[in-house]
Amino acid sequence: MTALAAGSSEALLREIADRMAVRRLVDLYARYADRRDAKGQAALFAEDAPTRATPRTVSPSSFSRAVPS
């Protein structure tokens, strides 16, 4: 059941805010991907989240900077 069906304006506002936050995250991730900015993409994740970049997804010059040794 969505917040709208539940009839709670607070729940509806929270759902809208959550959806906007997810949309912004997706937009930022895509922008960094277009720029081949692996560090920017990695910054969108929680500090303890595992991330991995591969040579096929990152330019060779930035690959060594994007992946910790």
C-alpha cells in the first residue's frame, strides 16, 4: 500500500522525499559514469560498502587511482 492509499500526508511527503533522493542518486551515478569518474561514483556509496572498478569500465589512467591497492 502506498502512502497515498494510507491517507497520511506525512507518509506521502516522506515517500516523495525518498523517491527524489533515489532519483538524485541515480542521476549523479549516471553523470559520473558518463565522465568515467570512478572516484565520484564510489563516493556515492557508504564508506564501508565494497566497490570494484575494472579496466573495462575505467580509463587506464584513472584505474590505478580508483582502485585501492
